[in-house]
Amino acid sequence: MLLTPHIAGASVQGHLALMEEVVEDIIRDLEEEKTTYEVSERMWELMA
């Protein structure tokens, strides 16, 4: 599952920076590496 933050009102540069980080994390996950902002099952339970 891919979660991204709410980014209304962000600049073009902010959108690009976020998308770059998202793509890098997707690549990390595909290479079976730990993602930068991984959410554990326990964290998910607390946020739900």
C-alpha cells in the first residue's frame, strides 16, 4: 500500500520533491530494502 501526505497548496518544487521520494521508496521496496517511512502493522493499528 502506498500512502502519501496531503499536499494541497504545495509548490511545484514541493510536488516534484515528494514524487522523487515516493519513486525512490517504491524502488527500495521492489529491491526488498527497508523504505524510508515504512509503517509497521502496529503503527497502522494506532492510526486507524
